Amino acid sequence: AYFYAIRLINLASVGRIGLSEEVSMPELLAYRSFAKLVERIGDHAVNIARYIKQLGGPAPPEVSGLCREALAIFSEATEAFFEKNPHCINEISGKVELLRGREESVISSALRRLEPGKLLALKLILESTRRIAEYSKDIAEVALDLGLEKVAKTEAHA
């Protein structure tokens, strides 16, 4: 999917495909960044599924909760990207920091109760969950850039 998105972005940049509205070069670069981040997030989602199988049962509730939090952060960042909302970055950054703290807490409690193989799988699940949240924060930073460009365009036309 990433390479298909890049192909479309390249075609749009040279005017070989029609767009419903004019898209600036910085916007095309933002879409490229977005596509790459979504690709990486997808890779981590696959890793989470793989490592949950190694746990030998469902993920503990606290791990499922962290996965849901990462998904919510991703959804919020994606919405901000498409809305070109420059105001989301602080809130999303705070949520990512909270998730990191919870990750450390879950690992600390698991150290005492899991066998090494399952502990490694749990740590890899949590790392991928954190990485999804961090990549989502990167998406929010791209939304910030797009939002600032949108504000600059609006002010230039005023």
C-alpha cells in the first residue's frame, strides 16, 4: 500500500492525475510521511498479533487496555491529519507519555509472574504498542505542519 501511495503522490506532483483541489508540494510530502507512518504502524499491528499467539492465550486486560489506548491515539492523530488540525499535538503527546508510563508498570508487574518466553512476548507486544502510539504522535506533528500551512494560506488571502 505504501508504494502505491508513493506512486500516486509522484503522479500528482507532476500533474499526471487529476485532483479535486489543488494540493501543494508540502501537502504531497505530508501525505508521503503519513503513508510511511501508517505502513510502520501496520507492521507493528502484525507484530502484536504474532506475539499474542506466543502468550498462549488472550492478552492480559492491562495489555489489551494499552492496545486500545494506542488505537485511540492513532485514530485521533489520523483525524487531526485529515482535518489539518495544528492544535492536537500537545494532547496526543501527553497521551503517549501516559502510555509509556503504563507500559513500564505492566512490565514491572509481569517480571514476577511470567516465565521468560512469555515475558519476552509481552515486552515485544508492549514495545509495538508504544511504537504505534509514537508513530501516531508523528502523524500529529505532520498535522501540525499542515495546519500551520493552512493558517498561513488563509492569512495570505485575507
